[in-house]
Amino acid sequence: MRKINWGVIGLGNIAQKFLGSFSEVHNSNLLAISSNDNLKLEQNKKKFGIKNEFAFKSYEKLIQCDEVDIVYISLPNSMHFYWINKCIENKKKFLIEKPATLNLNEAEILKKNLENKNLFFAEGFMYRYDPLIKKVIDLIENNEIGELLSMESSFGVNMLTKKKFLFFTKNKKIDENSRQFNKKLGGGCILDLGCYPTSLTILISSLIKNINYNNPKVKVLERKIGETGVDIHARAQIIYDNGFVSEVRASFKEEIENNTIIKGKKGEIFIKNTFTGIDEIKVNLGNKNYNINKKLNKNIYSLQIENISQNILDGKNKVLFPGMQAYETFLNMKILENWIND
């Protein structure tokens, strides 16, 4: 059986989860890694059994490696645009960690650069490959909760305080050079976490008939800026022409759960732990309530790798639904930019 050879550039925290997921995948092979940090390169080469000739100190050398079928770009947000374009120049398939770009201008240039290239491109929203996401889609398409009216979705992690003793908390020291809190590196809770609920909004709205989901209005309800100049807590409404409204929240300030509620005329769907491996779906129909549980036999990064690799093996030039489509990447950035700058 032929396997897809992956190369990974950037060996940070997210990359570690990705690299460790190949052990659960049968149609893919972790072939190459690249880092400008020699210590990280050596450690990961030993940890994942990478051959010397496929441990690159140069990102570009990995991209140019003929044996690599697809590149996963796991670098700070500010470096995404440059290395995406290097992949395009070298006609190399790529998976880019979210968000694909820093702003709408970069997204528009990317869109233009990809035109007529027939080049496989995917953005790393791994939750899209969770089997329970497909179950949610099936419930909506089968009219289980009726015509969709609204949804609420959030993702927040408290990065600013820590428990000191009992109910007392202490402010954490913020590293201004970290990617989450440095504006030049594409920091802020909206780009880092808010992109998840906005991308889910795009997916759910696409299931509604007779809706123009390509140009929703974004109404900013709350946006708090932290000491380093990036947004640390934010809330917005995404409003569609047929009246469907999605309220989205993101935070570095509060441990708001990454849950989602989708409301229809007949009932609602509650998704627990939406973006990091769904724990449970609850369907409330008033006179009939039930839960759907399905323990994953693989983590969602493994499922992402497996699905993308299978798309390539099947000769597809794009990730298949419900994976994040290219046009969704551009639409998501349009929404995010309005949320950040409105």
C-alpha cells in the first residue's frame, strides 16, 4: 500500500501533537522535519526516528525535497504567508496551521496565487475530521431540530491568571515575545482561538437553504485589549440575511468552555468540547431528549492526517467536505478581520 510522505516545518507545541499522531495512521508516513533550532531538530529526529538526510535545517530544502508529498507548516502566524507562497512556487501540496494568514489582504493575495494552480491546499482545523461533526451535519440535514435559527460557539483558555491558594489567584507573567501575545506574530485570542467558532459558523450556515453565507455582517459586542496590545477577550455576532445569527466568543482571559449550541424551530443540539475532540452531543427536542457519544479510536490530528492523505491517494486536488475548503479559508479571514478591526 502506498503511503503519503509528510514533511513538517516548525517543531513547536502544536507540531508535537501532530508529529505524535502518525503512529495511529496507516496511510501516511512522517518522512521529514525542519527547524532552525538545532537542539529541537536533533531531539525530534531521535524521538520520531527521522533519517539524517530528512532532518533539514532549512525550511526551503524540505519543501524542495522530491520525496516529500505534502508539507505541514506549523510556524508562528506571521510566517504562514511567506512559507505558503514558497510551497506554491515549488508546486508542493501543503497543510497550513490555522489561521492561514494574518489578514484579509494576505488571504486575497493567497487566493490569487493559488488560481489555476490545481494545487492541494488545506487549513488545519482538525475538529472538522471528528466523526461527531459529521453526525451534527446529518442531524441538521435530516431536519432533526427543524429550520435553523441561531447558534452560540466559544473557545477560551485562561492564560492570564493562575490559582495560588484556595480561591485566590495570581496574574501570570506575560511573555511579550510569545506568539499569542505579540501583535507582530499574529497574536490575540480572535486569531488564535476565535477562528474556530467562526469556521464552525461557516460550516453550519452552509447547510441552510436559500442563504447568502458569503457576506454576513459582523457585529462586535465586546473586545478587550491586553497590556501587549492584542485582544484578550472578545465576543461578536455573525448575522446572515435570512435572520440566522451566530454568537461567537474567544478569550485568553477566561476559561470559557469550547462548547456549541445550535438552535432550530424544533429543538437544539449541544456539542460539548467542540474543537479538541467532541465528548458528547445532546439533542433536546422538548418532549424527546437523547445523547450521542462516540469514543474516538484515534485523536483528531490522526484523523486529519488520515483523511487528507486519503484525499491525495484518491487523486483529489482539495480536501473533501466537511474538511475546511479553500473558499471557507478566505471567508473565515474576512469575518475575523471584521471582528478584529471593526
